[in-house]
Amino acid sequence: MTTAFAPPILDFSPFYGNDSEAKTKLVDEVRKCCHYNGFFQITGHRVPLELQKRVMECSKRFFNLPLEEKLQIDKSEKRMPSIETPTETINIANFLDNNSFNRGYELLRSQMLEVGTGPELKEGLYIGEEITEDHPYFLEKKLNSGPNQWPQTVSDKEEFQKTTMEYYHAVFELAKDVLGVVALTLGVDSTFFEPLTDGAVATMRYLHYPAQPKDEDEKLNRGIGAHTDFGCVTLLLQDEVDGLQVLDAPSGQWLDVKPVPGAYVINLGDLFMRMANDKYKSNTHRVINKSGKERYSIPFFFSGNPDYLCECLPNCRDHGEAAKYPPITVQDMVTASYKESYGRAEKYKKELEQKKVVSSPAVAVVGA
């Protein structure tokens, strides 16, 4: 019988120290995780617990706003109301072309990552590096690049913005450190990924998962359906409510990833697995919130420099083995994945509306 292993908790502090033996042990443990399922957790990093607590409080303050106030920064382009949003609460004036660079508020049921499920039971606020409209990335329509849309009615909005960006930059630096360790697992210098991380694009999301009724259909009402991440590496901060599950491929079991105060759940994404010639894994995971409580989490999706050409990495080919994938830029890879998941959700909603129309009883014509 295959033994299933939940993502281990690793002490990351040796990466910053001078203990070569401890550092070698950390690199070996990360390498094993990358080969097994691409998931591990870290403590001993440089993001202060106090900052983590402040940013989680910011997230809760935002999601406590009334729907019409959150919709003032709707990130979608001419998005129709969610299938769960009561018509009478919608102000159609809010549904405008706010931006095309993936910043702002996202309604419940906007994305669908797992085929055969319903669109996902989560709402989010998308945040990235704050750039101006004369920045080259904005002018060239680079991946997820533009000014943030900030809520104007959240309490103490200046502190909200300051804390959010302080946290964003702290985790951005941690993502670079994580990639430094991953580089060491490949037998190259820790600075190997600097061309990828220099000018990198990352997206941070405040996420809120409403409590699901215990008798709700799990297949149709998942917080996030089973999926793999699109980019290079993800760093996830959880609150105290669980719900994240990682698939253990050898055993076929879904393993709960229990929240650990101060820890980050780290996982590799599809783009990294592609560069690693499938030697390192981008593993399937999902969120099912059956706790009866509201769940909050803050994932940080590190994609990389949009123009970076992703090719097969060193030491990722067996003797005589060819690269499995042609080169592709970060921009092209991640953009295609976004279009697929959001397009799937829109198709589902349209099909649902068509079924409603077909199933509606015909109205009899008087006198006919």
C-alpha cells in the first residue's frame, strides 16, 4: 500500500545562515518535494508574523464591505452579474471596462478551474506592483501590469494600501529566495533565476470563501476546483480555517494541508514544470470549505518577467533525452491559462441560462 505524504514543514532559515550542513539538508528536502509533488511548507523565513496578521485583517475589512462598494472596483471587462448575485442589488453602471490587466475585485463564481464542477465559490481582490499608465509594461500590455484599483470606502484606506504593498514586496522577495533554493536543487548557483525574477510580474490575491452548508453538493460548490497553478511558484498564506487539499498522486488520496501559524505553503506551477521537463511537479490541489466558517487566504502567484523565454533547465534531461516542450515566454504561457479558466466559467453560465430558458413554461396566448 502506498503511503501518502502531506506537504512537509521545512525550516527555511538555513538559506540565510552560514551552516552549510543545514543548508544542504534544506536543499535536499526541497529537491525531494519538487520531484514528489512540488509542494512544501516553510517557516523561518523573513516575512514578519506581525505583517502577516495585519494583511489578513486588511483582507477581512475589504470583504466585509457591501457588494455594491466592492463592485466599484470590479476588475472584469463588461462582466455580467454573477449567477448568485440578486438582480436588485446590481448597479449596471458598475459594469464598465475598468481595466484589462487583472486588478480589482472579482465576483463569486467568476472562475472555473475544474471541468465538471460549477464556477468557484470564492471572491477576490487582485493586486500587483503599483505602476503608472506611462510605464512600459502598461503601454505594451504586459501580463497583469497596470495601476491597482483600491477600494475607496474601506476603513483607513491609506493604511490598507500601505500594508497591502508592504506585504506584497516582502513576499516578492521571499519568492526570489525560494527560487534561489530551487536553483540549488538543480545543481546551479542560487542566482540562476535572476533573469526570470528581474522585472518579474506577480499577482497577490485576497480571497474569501463563504461558509458552505454541510449538505451542499461538494462537486458543484467547491471553493476552488481541482487544478494546477499557471506560473512559476505560488506562496500561500492561510488563516486558521482549513480547506486546502493536495492530491497525492501515487495513492490517489486528497490530503488536508492544515494551517500553520506564520508558515507559507509553497508549490510549483505549470510554467516551472514545463521548464523542468516534467521532472519537477506542478501538482493538483483544491479548496473545499466544509468547516462551517468563512475562510480567508492570500496566495501570491509569481509568474516572472513577461519576456523571459522559458526553456529546458539545466540537469532536467536524462541522458540523450530531448526537451519535451518548445520555448515559450512567461507572458504567452500564463495568458493562455487565464483565458482557458475564465472562458470555462463564462461558458458554464451561458449554458445554465440557456437551460433556464428552455425549461421555462410557455405562456398561453389568450384567445388563441
